[in-house]
Amino acid sequence: MDQLNNFLSPPAAPRDFGFFVDGKWQSGHDFFVRHSPGHGVAVTRTAKCSVDDLNAAVAAARRAFEDRRWSGLPVGSRASVLLRVAEILRTRRDELAYWETLENGKPIAQARGEIDHCIACFEVGAGAARLLHGDSFNSLGDGLFGMVLREPIGVVGLITPWNFPFLILCERVPFILASGCTMVVKPSEVTSATTLILAEVLAEAGLPDGVYNVITGSGRTIGQAMSEHPDIDMLSFTGSTAVGRSCVHAAADSNFKKLGLELGGKNPIIVFADSDLEDAADGAAFGISFNTGQCCVSSSRLIVERSVAREFEALLAEKMKRIRVGDPLDETTQVGAITTEAQNTTILDYIAKGKTEGAELVTGGTAIDLGRGQYIAPTLFSGVSREMAIARDEIFGPVLCSMTFDTVEQAVELANDTVYGLAASVWTKNIDKALTVTRRVRAGRFWVNTMMAGGPEMPLGGFKQSGWGREAGMYGVEEYTQVKSVHVEIGKRTHWIS
Ligand code: NAD
């Protein structure tokens, strides 16, 4: 850790990472060099693995699954490993937050909060392991007893995106391990560091070799090969809807592997005139600016009651102007850098499109020049209509589009007018409106008078084109199991042929 400079500034030289297969570190022959999006300097060097490397990792995970070195342990022993992981993560919190911030561009204070959430994921995973159970049917008649066994699905492939590299990883890994599965992970090529550090932590906590393997590389080669791999039993993919669709095709054309898909969102925030407008404006500013809006559950469509729309937008714009955008390593920064140059261009292109489509720019709408790195001001468009690209497409940046409604019916209809169904929120003091909207808006995660709240006990996942299945908590661990129906004859069998 000599390069770390007390986590106050980027390292003097990029840190080298190998990849991790069957409990051993391997070195690459070719590398990705990652530049910090907040500072523009090289911070990590990660191996570009080959498909042969992937095949070796899948073979190691298969051996570890088949010889039951993990799933065959008493559940108390497995839960203890997961609890030890939580303890070690606590001791490495600052270091993990540092690499997450350097590779992703998120504020260091936010990154530390995310590591705390990850620690909780391992604690909940340990509990989930102990609570996972099957079922029995004592109702099949005196001659027959039925049991339903829950069994781990096998070798899981896990592909993660760059926006929450460690958090998304930790919302899955403890639950995959709790089920008894073994795994091969491929992080995003631009944010691999913390996924690799987790390999060190898991090994130190006593996870047997071969259970957690990490292959780094591009989506087009390694990700695609994982989707097509005949020896991966389940693929958990988190990323864009377009790549999720390609995973579905690849699974159908290979071995019909089970898929867990956590995809994009275009999430509504509905604000009624009777809400506490100050609270709602704070929630809206947070919901679109948190993680620079590069968040699958960002509240990017503001649906506000017409009678208070102007007042609310003014309140919101005033708050958005006061958000502290700055160096991700600065403790006081609230919004950091845009993670990739490509994403920076995409966001600025959408802002330009919003203007040409006729939306009214209320605040933001420009890049912020801090002398190094790439930053965009939190942006609010008013007078947006549902046909505009900025209202329909997932921009994945700090760009909020405001539309108006007059009735509860209209609010629900507008909220549901999207191919996505990941998250939604409603702000009102009226319980009838809150519950009506909660029941009728089609989304996998819902917030009432709050934003982004939650914990790893609660399931995560989307309706419609936002995905399949659920991650985290008991719902999450069950996704990584399959059930077997067992029928046990009791007493003397009645012969078919007498
Ligand atoms: P992406 O789809 O480009 O990449 C995600 C991962 O897939 C990366 O590891 C990438 O290397 C890999 N990949 C790329 N091409 C692949 C292919 N052909 N086959 C298999 N894997 C491939 O997404 P991104 O740009 O990293 O992340 C942003 C997207 O992720 C957004 O759409 C966002 O909404 C979504 N997301 C969803 C959730 C959720 O929980 N629903 C969470 C975070 C991000």
C-alpha cells in the first residue's frame, strides 16, 4: 500500500493488478490502463484476459462446485466465512473507497458510504445462508411424503458495470456464495480494482480456492464468451438493456443458462401539490445528481402537479445550483466526475438534443472546467413532452426532465409511459394518493417521500425491460438455487404388477 499517499491524492504510478483463478494470482500479457476521470492521470493497470483464461476460470469454478468444497460445508462454517469478510472489509474501508473513487470518479465520502453498505451485504448474506431452506408436504396421504430441496444452481457468471463497481458486486457475491454456488466474475474493464481486491479479502476470510474467480477483460470478448459459455449454469448480468438482450440471445443459443438481468431505467419521481415541496425538491436534486446521475435508479423524469410546477422547478433549480461538484478526493464534494469520456459525450449530446427539441433549460446544461477531469453541471429541463428523446432514453447523467400532470390518473399514465420499470418515487402527504400510485406504477423499487433508501435485506430488480429476477436478501439468494421435488414412499408399496 506504499503507493497510496494516505488516500489524499492519486498514486504516483498506476497500481498493477493481475487476475485471480483457482486461488492463485496470474499476470496478464496485455493491459488496460485506467485514467482517473476526476484527475486525468493513470491510476491502475489491469490484465486483458483471453478466452483461454476464462475457460480455465470456469473449469476451476466447476471443480470447486462438483467436489462440494464450499456447498458441502455446514452452513454455520459458510456463514462464518461471510462474516469474516465483513470484518476484513471494515479494516480496508478507506483503501477500497480510494480505488473506487479513483477508477469511477465518485466522491470519496459517497464511496465510503457504499463500502459500509457492502459490509452489510456480507452480514445479510451470512444470515441468508443460515435461513435458506426447502419445504415439505405432509399432505400427500399416509403412504407418501414430499420434500422440496433447494440446491445451488452451479457455476455462476457475474458481469458488472462501472457505475457502482463494488456495491453491485457486493449486492450479489454474498448471496451467490450463500446459495452454495461457485463463480467467475468479470467487472467492467474501466473499474476492475475493487473486484480484484475482494479476491484477496475472500481468500483471507477462508473461502476455498476456486469458489471466487476474477477474469478481467472487455465485454465484447470475455463478456460475450461468458454469455455463450456451455459450462456456466447461470449468468447474472448488470448493465445496459442492449447488452442484456444480447445475453438472452447467447444463452438461448448455448445451454439455456438461467439469466438474472438488472438493466436500465428511466425512473419517474411524482410530486403532488400537497407534498412538502422543500423535501421533494431536495429528494429530486439528490435523485438525479447522486453518482452524477450515472445510476440505474436515478429519478430522471420529474412528473409534477401543474398547479405547483413553476414554484417547484424554481425551488429545485436553486438547490441544484448549490450542489458541490468537484474533485472526487475532496471530502466536501457531493458530485464527482463523469466516469468515461464516452459517457461524458453522450450526456452533453443529450443536453444539446433537449435544447433543439424545444425543452426549456432551467439550470446547468454545461460542462464544468476544473482544469482536469470531466464534469457536468446538474441540469434541469422544463416543458418536456413525452415524445422527446430526453424524456424517453436513459441518459445516465445528471439531466432531469420535468413534465406536468393534473390528475392522479395522468400522473400514473405518464409514469408508466416507458419501456423501463426499475424504480419510482412519489411525494405527497395524502396516504390514499401515495398508495394508489405505489400500486399502479410498474416498477421494481418504490420510494414514498424518500429517495434511494434501502438495505440488502430488500430485493432489487426491475419490471418490463429493466430486467429479470431479483438480487439481494432472501429473494436474491433463492435466485441462485433450484428446487428438487423428492417423493418418499412410506410403508409397504402397492404393486403395479401383482
Ligand atoms: P454495459 O452494458 O455497457 O456494460 C456492462 C458490463 O457488460 C461490462 O462489464 C461490460 O464489459 C460488459 N459487456 C459489454 N458488452 C458485452 C457483451 N456483448 N456481452 C456480455 N457482456 C458485455 O453497461 P455500462 O455502460 O457498464 O453500465 C451502464 C448501464 O448499466 C446502464 O444502462 C444502467 O442503467 C445499467 N445498470 C443497471 C443496474 C440495475 O441494477 N438495474 C445497475 C447499474 C447499472
